[in-house]
Amino acid sequence: MAEEDKQSYLDGSNLFRFEFMRSSVQWGVALGALMACHTFSRSRRWGESIFSGYMWGSTLGILIFGWNYFKFTQTQSMLRLQTYERQETNSRQEYAKRYFREKFHLEELDDEKLDIVIEKMEGAWQRIEAELMAPDEESQ
């Protein structure tokens, strides 16, 4: 493996692959400069103000990046979950269509009418399940 391949993760395209990385750096620099100016106005020492600005800027930049990364991963996981649920629902509907077509010989029925029949069947099953799960009002 070549030396440049080992260091490819330090490439700018990898470091700035998230859309919020640039804004996190900008916020860190701006807040660090603000804290450096504040420290300089209180102490009148350049070294202390530069160190304070660097520490505050890097810390706040990392915190801002961390918050944005948390929100990004939360959004990605929700999208992944919704995609999985949608695929599961589609596969269940396709299975139900195949089952009803083969079981009741409905090959000539088009998809729209078959979807209506399946929705009615699912609604009936949901009502039956709700009645079975509801506590008996007469026994109470």
C-alpha cells in the first residue's frame, strides 16, 4: 500500500463530506475569535487571548459538529427505518395478492380491484382483532 493511500482519510473531500462540517468550522472560528477578543480586552496579553480563542473555538466547533452529526444520524436512521417498513408493507401486499389470486382463482381480476378487496379484508380482520382484544364490558 502506497504512503498516499494510508493518508487518504485526511483528504479534504473526506474531512468535509458532511454538509454541516464547513458551518461547524465557521462557527468555531467565529466564536473562538470572539472569545479571544474578550480575553484580550480583559487581560491585554496576546498569548493568553490566542490560547483562549483557540481552545474555545476548537471546543465549540467540535460540540457544534457533534450536535449536527447526532441530528444527521438520527435522520438517517429514521429514513432507513421508514424504508424498511415500506419494503415490508410492499412485500406483504404482494404476498397477499399472490395468495388471493391463487387461492380464489382471481387471475382475471385487475390489481386495483384486488387491492380494494384486500383492504376490505384487512379492515375486517382489524375490527375482529380489536373486538377480541377489548375487555369484556359485560363482565365488569
